[in-house]
Amino acid sequence: MFRRREAVPFAFVAEADRFRSNVTPPPRVRPSGSQLAGHTLIGLTVVAGLVGSLLFGLPALESGRAAGHSQQSEASDGR
């Protein structure tokens, strides 16, 4: 619809590698000891939950039947 008639200067693209900002970012805030302990406890809780669910879930995933746990339904009883 509207066209720019003047040429677009592309020199700024070539100079972009040399450009440095004079604004420094704020320093990183170091977490306190209680924050580190909280993060560690949360991480340990998540890992313990995953390990616990794996330990409780593995018996349900076993495909073979154990010798002492044979089940027989009443329908196959033949009475």
C-alpha cells in the first residue's frame, strides 16, 4: 500500500556486533541458607515420591504369577 521511497541504511546491521550497552545488569541475588535448605527439601521430597511410586508400582507390573498367589475365580471352580 505505502512504499518507502528512501533507501534503508543497512550499516547498523554490520555494526551490531561491535555495539556494547552501557547499562549493566543488576547483580545476582544469592539465596540464603534457609532458601537453599528449602530447595533441597523440595527436591528430596520429589525424588522420594518418584522412588516410592516406583517401588509400589513394580509388583503391579509383574507379568508372571508368584507360586503362593494363585487366584481362582468361582466361575472356574466347577461346582
